[in-house]
Amino acid sequence: AEKVLGYDLLSLCLEGPRDVLDRTQHCQPAVFVASLAAVEKLNHLQPEVSGRVGRGGRAGPGRAGVGRRRLGPARAAAEAPLGSVCPQVVERCVAAAGYSVGEFAALVFAGALDFAEALYAVKVRAEAMQKASEAVPSGMLSVVGRREANYKFACLEARKHCESLGIENPVCTVSNYLFPDSRVIAGHLQALEFLQENARKYYFKRAKMLPVSGAFHTRLMEPAVEPLAEVLKSIEIQKPLFCVYSNVDGKKYMHSKHIQKLLVKQVVSPVLWEQTMHSVYERKQGTEFPYTYEVGPGNQLGAILKQCNLKAWKQYKHVDALEDEEAAET
């Protein structure tokens, strides 16, 4: 990773400083590498496991791998290089999905992307998104609403408020669909502050600013589109060896050109994570749910899964490469 990135990522993760690690240009590569490192840890801890999961963006969780109930979830061979795929995974893994940047880790896991090439693409993506976020004061607002909440109407009024302040073509839109009644809204800071101040009016039970530097997954990230598109044209993309679901439409990737197109589109499109969870876990009544592993820093994806599908969540486990296993069990 250090050769590709040009800096010591492990040292930054372990020693900080935290404010440097939290910057988009460093955070995204860290999440990507930590997700795949956690897959290797899972293999060492449970060699019989045969399904993988990773973890994704800063605004939420990352990537998940799902293994067949009978055989257990996906596994990466201990002797294999980081991010490589072993035959057992192809046979036993049911599906994988990654949240935001975690989607790159999911695709490496599925054999669609080479680890080093994917890491370079993540580096370019992260630096371009960092630059785009610095161009306009913007951010992301985590919202939990009541049943009466109308997010589109609230965003519309927030944009009108921005226009009254003289902001041209303001942005305020849902950027992440997490679980029923939970959304992330992103856009100009003035719009998000307006929504916070008027949370009760729009039936928001909670409206909290996220510690991110920009309005990710909105058109404010358009300057990042071209740099990522160019690097993806230069790398080899294979058809995934098993199902990987896209953030853009919540559906399975079909082929390499499809992956290339949607990874670029994802930068300026909302993350349909709730919809993806429904697609991944859809099954006939009475069919057992697979084991699910969230691999990487944080366990937000597990919390979201619990809200989306309680039965599926009962087969869930979180694995963090940097977390002490004994501490994790207490």
C-alpha cells in the first residue's frame, strides 16, 4: 500500500494524527485497505469460514460478504496475497456489497479488480473528492425522521432558503438511504443548517452533522468524476466471480463495462444501501439466511442491517483487523 500511496498508511492508522487520517484523501484508502486486511484476519481466526465482507465510506459503513448457510461465509486463503481470491470463495460466497468506497474492496474480493490497481483508483478518487469538497462549503447531515417526514420537500425548502441567501444553483438532496426512516442529506452547509434549525417542522427526530469534509454522492462531487473515469479506463476489470451489488441501483453488476460505468456514477449518485440490503437478502419464506460478515473499521453496517432485516442480522458478525479479538468479545 505504501508504494502505491506514497506514504505510510499503517503508521497513519495506528499513530495518527487523527485529523490527518480523517481527511478524505487518507480516510478512503485506509478504509479500503483495512477492509481487505480484516478479511485476512477472518481467515486466520476462522479458516472454515467461506464468505467475505468489507467496509465502506466515512459517512456510513462499508462492505459485506455473505456466505451460504450450509457451508459458512467466504474466506480468503491465508497463504494468498492481500486482496486475492481463492477457489473456495467462488464456490461458497453468495454475495458481496460495499458502502461507498467499500465497493472497491468488494470488487477486489470478488476478483473483478486487482488490489494494487484498485488502491490506486481509490487514491485518485479520494484526492479528487477532497479537492471538490474544498471548493464549496458543504457537508452531510444524518437524519432520522418520523413516518410523516417528507425528505424531498424538506430539501426543496432548504434549497429555496439558499437561493434567498444569494447562492446560485444550491445543492441539498438525499445522498444515502440507510434504513427505513433514516437518510443522509448532503449539500451546501447553509441548507443543512436550515434543516437542523427546522428539524421539528420537517418531522425529523434527529438531525446531526457528520464529521466529513464535503457533500459526497451529490453533484458537488462532479469535479471528481473525470479523474476517476480516466484511471478506471486504464485498469483491467474482470467480471466478478460472484454477485456484487452496486450502490447506484442496488442491483448486481453484470460485466466489466457495467462496473466501470457505475463506479464513476456512484461518486455523484445517492448510495441505495437500504435497497441493496433488500436485494441481497430477498429469499423465499422458510429459506435460511446466510452468515454475514462486516469486515473493516466500525460496525455501522451491522446496525443498519438490524433495522432492515432482523432475521438476517442474527447471522451477522463484525471483524476489524486492528481490534483485539478478546476485547471485541467482551
